Amino acid sequence: MAERIVVVGLLGDRPGVALPTADLVVGGRRLLEAAAPPGVRTVAVEADVPMVLDEIAADPGVVVVLASGDPGFFGICRHLAARFGPDRLEVHPAPTSVALAFARLGLPWDDAVVVSGHGRALAEAAAVAARAPKVAVLVSPTVPPESLGQELLVRGAPHAFVAVCSLLGLPGESVTRTDLAGLAAGTFDPLSVVVLLLVEPTAGPRSLAWGITEHDYDHRAGMVTKAEARAVALGKLDLPATGVMWDVGAGSGSVAIECARLAPGLLVFAVERRTDDCAHITANAERHGARLRVTQGDAPAVLAQLPAPDRVFVGGGGLGVLDAVLARLRPGGRVVASFAALDRAAAAVDRLGSLVQVGVSRGRRLPDGGVRLEAENPVFIVWGPTS
């Protein structure tokens, strides 16, 4: 059994501490070439980790194990502790590649999910990454950055910001900011960390607002859900952090846009049949910094091409569209629909379960400076299924 096992993390190709005099140095070939003292017996850690552990066990002297970054972070410490016990290890970590990646971006990472692409299937790594609002993926030669990007696109990942941080701490270090399409189409060094964020980093905090005035949306002849009715509908939607949301009969896209702003982890589809309204939705989404997908076509037929939803707002199309939506709704999902006519709202209650009338009177200035109340047409909000 080795007399002493010293595990040293490297920042790039530099050890964080002076290496002790060793009888055996173990590490990846790149690390051995960079830091192993001349004349010392070395063993390269490649795929055969059990063989390397046997070599360490058989050496009676001091063994130095070289690792990249923090050996306890998806590193060799797991194998060494399992074989020799944690009390036998003397560990000197360097900053992790994930810490370096976020440092280069000037971002905190205490709320990030970290996914390793080493020794696991691409689909498995991408499935975890696609669900996380802030994620760092440790890629590898078998799971390179561009393959990860292609898999994330297939899965409909919602991330708007991508950074590929390559060769951190080494000559040729680079940070490439792009998006999922650029990640999938690019060619990157597999010695990288891929950082994914739902929204672009901003210099200041975003406001948390809903029920934004309809004057802040481009729309066709008043085809926009009134702000107060929209605020109630958004509350009834009970938006989850992640999942799929449809806004059917989107008009100006006001509901879809506010859902995308309130829950950036949602994959939001604005469904609208008119070309001019689709153009309004695109312009409004850009104005409000919302990330969504505009789908042009007639409902319910066009809904067949969309992924099954967790939340749906039905702003147009009638009861036939509502029935088609309910047929596709995922278990535990919810639908909210708005109606101007009471008879249609009553029929929708039979399908969904709950109804409220939203009646709003808005203040209007009189010529003498006073204020009167001007009633808006009432709107019926129906939602469910309810337990």
C-alpha cells in the first residue's frame, strides 16, 4: 500500500502547490507532460482507472496524483476515496473549470446546475441540461460542444445565451458567446465548459410585471387582451418554472410574451393564423425581451405539430379549439380561456370547471379636470381542470 497519496489540482498546466518528492506520479497524459518531475515513474490515467488504482496500491512510497482543477469535483478523488479511504488522501485543489468559466463571464454560479458529459451518453447529459435555467456542461471528446448543441435543439431547450469556455487556464484560452444554433453549427475544442442561460445577462435587474398596458403592444384594431383581464388570466395559469406553454389565437401575443417573461424556463408557442398578427407578435416579443416561438396556422389543425403543453391560454377559436387543447394537455396541466360571450363561457365551464367575470372601469379625465369611470366590456375567464 502506498505510504502517502497526494492529490494535486492543476490550474491549466500549473500545480497549485509545490509537488512533494514522489516515487510515482499519476495523471492524464497532458498533465504528466506539463507537471511531472523528470526521472520519476509515471502512469497515465486514461480509461482503465482500476488498473491505475492497482498501480497506486502496489507502490510502497509516495504517490502524487495530478488532476485538472478540483480533484473532488467530478474527479479522481471519488475513485481514490472508494479504494483507499478518504483519510489516506492529502488533497490540494485548484479552481474548477466551472468556477473559471463563470469567472470569465463575470457571473455567479451558486445557483447553477452542473452536468458532466464524461462517461455518460449525450442524450442523458442533454436531457438534464435542457431542464435547467442556468447550467454548466463539462463536455468531452465523446460529447463535444457542437453535439451537445444539436441535441439541445432537438429537445427544444429554451436557453437564449450560450458561452463556450475553452482551454481555461491554458495557452489559447477562449470564450465564445453564441446561441444554441451557433453552438450546434460551430466547431469547438472538447476541453471546454458550455454555459447555458435562459436569458441574456443584463447590467441591472428586470422588473417583475404582468398585466402590462395594451398600449405597450402593437396590435390590430384592438385585438389584444385587456391588461386587467390578462393579469387575472396569468394568475389562473399558475405558471410552472419549466415546461411547454401555448397561447392559441395569440393576436398581439401579449399573453405569450408575459408568460415568457415571468417564467423564462417555459418553452412558449404563440399560435396565430394571420400573417400581420404574427408580425405584431414578433415585434412585441423583441420589444419586451421575451423569447418565444411564433407558429402561424389555423387551430386546431396546426396544434398537431407542437409538443404537448403543460399550460394553455385560449384567446380565440371557440369550443372546438378548446376540446383539441384538452386532448393534448399533459397530466396535471391547466387551460385558461377567455370569452366575451356568456353562453360560450358557460359551455367552457362544463369542460374546465371554474369561471370568473372580470369587469373593469377605468378612470377618464373630464374637461374640467375631474375623473369619471368608464366601464370596459366584461370578460369571462374560465380555467381548469380543477381538482
